[in-house]
Amino acid sequence: MLINYRNDVKGKDELKPDAVAGNTAFHILTEPKDSRRIRSFIMDIARISVIGKFSRSVLIVNNPRITLARMKDEWTVAATVIRAEIFNQMVLIIHHLGNWTTLSGSNISEDIPLFAEILKNVSSQGTGYKRRSSAFFDIFRILLNQWLLKKGPTAINKLMEISGKSHPTVLRSLKSLDYFLIRHSNRQVELKQFPKLFWERLVAMSDIERSTIVFTDKSKKPRSPQFIIDRIKSLNRNDIALGGVVGANFYCPELDIVGVPRLDITIHSPNREIDFSFIKRIDPALQLSKLPNEHASFVIHSIHRPASLFHFDEKLNFSIADPVECLLDLHEARLEPQALEFLNQFRRVF
Amino acid sequence: MMNMISPKEVLDQISRAIPETLHKNITIIGSLAAGYYFFGNNPDLKVHTKDVDCLLSPQFEAISAGREVVDKLFTEKWEMRSDVDWGTPGNATTPDNQLPVVRLYPPGSKDWFVEFLTVSPQENNARRIDNRLETSHGHFNLCSFPFLALSQFNPIKTKFGISIARPEIMALANLLGHKKIGPETMSGLISGRKIKRSNKDLGRVLAIAHLSLLRDEYALLKWPDIWIEALQKYYPLNWEDLTQDIGKGLEQLLENPYDLEEAHYTCVNGLLASNHPTLEQFQIDGQRVLLETIEVIHSNSEKDFGMGF
């Protein structure tokens, strides 16, 4: 579906939605800390809905800093003050640490890839708060991967090829990383050290950058990660790689992690179109997680660059995500000590 | 009214009452067999049931073995279940279809009763067949129902000498027996409710799946091969056609919340009384059965037919 972002949408600035897809307007509110912000944005989407004559207006609240109950209160009050025919077109979506939920109770599973795509792009354009661009983190992740694997310098052309970014975009990203770079005379670059500051920023944005989607097991008997891996293998897909603890253990077998608390996979999707219906073919018990405190059984991350950087392992007969993705998976799973150990061991092993 | 009974104690009592030479002719089927398979070793776990179904086989020995067993049980003071219609034995003039089924209470107890059935002639999968069983205590009906023959497939011999049917085979028989959710209801109430027979039997499939998965997460993936082997053995002429029917009723059950709730109700008041999955978990068991067994069977059949078999 074609998505138009704020700059492409006609109209007065204050009445422009952050994105439009079909006849639906999207507005993003990131990390609201009080009810007033929620209230204000609800009114904004009501106005956008009326003035823009959209059939649906979606407010995506990203990583809210207030409770779900307070957001529900605001939504309930809004229902009493906004005309029903307008309010019925409005949807409040909450994205929190990879979990997507809605207050309306409707099934949003099929729309999540669209929400994730819009959230990622709107966030990268700086709406709501300042941050590094998505393109920067794409280049950063590639350089970090080369550094972890001790692959030596990478040509700028190669960076463009792997990332799918233009020459100016790559140069702009490299400029931001200048302090951490060794620039070689033949237009090649490499990291000279681990850029902790940028890494921490990436970790903070990891779930948005990678369009993380969390699934929880709703059965009485959750399947083991090995079972899920076997099922994924049976799908015969080469665009999926194992990550998380499994991936980290592949690169560093000495890593001190007992068991696999959750299974992380990465999907390579250069065209940004992911059909999640395959999850039901893995195990019908896996359902989209709706609450942040639900146990994550199965987690999907996406990468959209042209080169997957997956490593096919003959023994496993399956692909493993690159070490940067595995490291980010560990952070997202709150396995911080293991992430640190992985990083330290990785540099020793490779 | 159903009681909580110990599968182990019941099997022990039946085995002791039946001559050892006839143990080979007896296969216990139904919830008691499933209960013994899944928690026979745990004396605290019991099954909520009242009837213990005994299958007499092979077909050519069923009548003679049945006569010997029933006479022996009457001699041992087992009592005919008299609190229902047809509570007295028939005689030579009673038409076959009006003969009572053999239902006997053990001496001194009305907690459960044993009911005798037999297997159908090969390839019969459409109707009930009445077989006259003449004993010293009168004439009875040793019925056979479609797909009961499958229960003879690799039965599991218990330490008491008699065998129990394999749970996954009982699941197959129930799936084949209900190509759709029919309107027929059980003759008695199940925990106070009138229940459709299809919902009870297909619910049993999900209960078996649920308990199997608690033991082995790969269990369902192993069922298709076992099912095909059993179908080829007992239905050599039309096993391929039968595979096409597997799961049609279950799909309907999962699509209808009322039928699914009824199936869930029978299970949590029966085989899953000690386990108690939620309705959502029960539904997931059903979806897993569809995905991991039935879809596999169907897709394998399509491949085979596509190759010109």
C-alpha cells in the first residue's frame, strides 16, 4: 500500500497527519508523559478526520510513559465529547516494547506491519523528538557487523550496496561516525572501536528500528524453541534467520546462557512487505502479544536492506542473523549481562 | 450421573474377572482407556465416566469369547444394568435390533458398568451392525459401530493382561465417525447437560491431543503416519477415500463457538477433569490437530494422487 508522509500531504501544517495510507490518516505520539498530551492528540486526530475527510484516523502512541488505565480514561472521556460518527472512525493504537495493542479491542494483527512501517518512518523523520535517522543506524549496524567479524575496511560503494542507501546518505552517516572511524586512502572505512554512545542509542530504538513484533503462547503447553525452529525449517524459507540466544550461542558457544527464554528470528524483507500469516503455520498457539508484561515466546524482527548478512550454517541447515542483530535481540530480551558477555567473547573469538 | 473412577483399579477388576485365556480378545476403548494411558500410573488422577467400553475381537472369535466372558461375569455376581430401558436379557424370539446391549455392574458397586461391543466386518464404515449373542443368561446384542475395527491396531497391553486401544487411534475413529456436527444428542445427561454426540466424540479427540502434547510436544506430528498405517490395514480398499473425510467435523466444531463450548464442557467434566484447560487453550489444541495432523494427511494424499497412485 502506498504511504504518503507528512511532507507529501497537502493542507495546513497543523492539520496534517503524519502519514496517510489509502483513506486512513495516521498520527504518531511518542513517549507521552502525561494525559494532556494524549488528550491533545486525540482531539488532533478528530480534527484531521473531519477536515481531511478520512474514513479512519489512527493515533499510534509509541512507548507511552503513562499507564494504560490513564490512556483508557482519556479515550473514554473523548468518546463522550466527540460526535459518535467521528469517534467511531478513530482508533487508538499503543506500541510498547514491540507489543501492539488497541483500546477498541478489534483485531489489528493484519495491520501491524503497516503500523510498524509508518512508525519507523515517521520516527526517522524526527516527529515528536529528535533522533538519529534510520539510515544512519542502518549504516552503523553494517559497520559494526564488519568490526565484530574483523572483516577489515569496507569500501563506501560496498556500504551503499549492502544498505541500499545513496552515496550522500552514506557519506552523511559516516560523517556522524567520524570520531569512531578509520578512513583509508582507497575510500574504505572501518570502525576503530566500539561506539558505545551510538550503540546505546540504537539499543534504545531497537524495537522500532527493527519493527519488532512479539508473540506469546496462549496454550497450556508452550512448544520448546527447538520445536518452533523445526517448524520454521519445514517452511523452507531462506528469508528467515535465527537470532537471539540461539544466534549468540552459534557465534559464541561458550556464552553462559542456560536454555532459550524466547526465540528471536529476523526476516529479510527488502521490499518491506511481510506476510505474518506463516506464524499460524508454525504453531496456532502463538498469538500477537497485547500486553507489555506478557511472556514473549517468539519475537520477529525485520531488516529491509538489500543484503541480509545472514550466515548459513551447514550443521543447523539454517541461517543465522548477523551478530549485531543477535546482540540487539539479547538487549531487547533484557539479557543485558549476556549481551555484554557476548560482545566481549565475540571480540575474543573472532 | 458420572463418577470419578480409577482406570487402574477398573482394569485390574475386569482382568481378574475374565479368564486369562480370553484377555487377548479384550481391548478397552473410550475414556477409561485414554485415562489409563495418560495417568494410569498416578493413583490420584481419576476419570469422570460411568461406562467402560470393552471391545471383543477379532470378529470371528467375538461371539464365542463374548459368550464365555458374559457367562463368567454373571457367575461372578456382576449385575445387569437395570435402571434403563431394555434392562432384561432377550430370548430367541426377540428381534436382533431389540436385544439389549450387555451392560454389567461389578459386584457391590454401581459406580461404573462394563459394556461389550465388537468390531465391524472389514470395510464397513457406514452403519451400526447388530450381532446376536446367546448366553446362558439370555440373548444380548453385541453391536459393532463404524471404525471400531481401528481400535485393534497395535493395542497397548497393560500389566493386567487385557489391552487398551491407542489414544491416537481412538482419536482417528472419532474423527472418521463425525464428518459433520450432527443433531443427535447423547441419551443421558453429561454433568447435567444434554450434549450432542458429535461434540462429545470430537471433544474427546481434542482431549487426547491435549494430553498427548503434555507428554510429547511432537506427538501430533507423529499421528499421520500411524493413522495411514491403521487405515491401510483395516480399510485396504478405501483408505484413501477415508483420509479425505478426516477432520471435516472437527473444522465445523472449531468454527462454532456453541459446539466448541459443549465439547469443552464434556472434556473438563470427563477426561480432562484433573487438567482443566481453558476454552481458549482447548481451541488451540483443535487448531494444532488441524494443522499438524489433518492438513498433513490431506497434503500427503494430494501429493500421492498427483503422482498417479
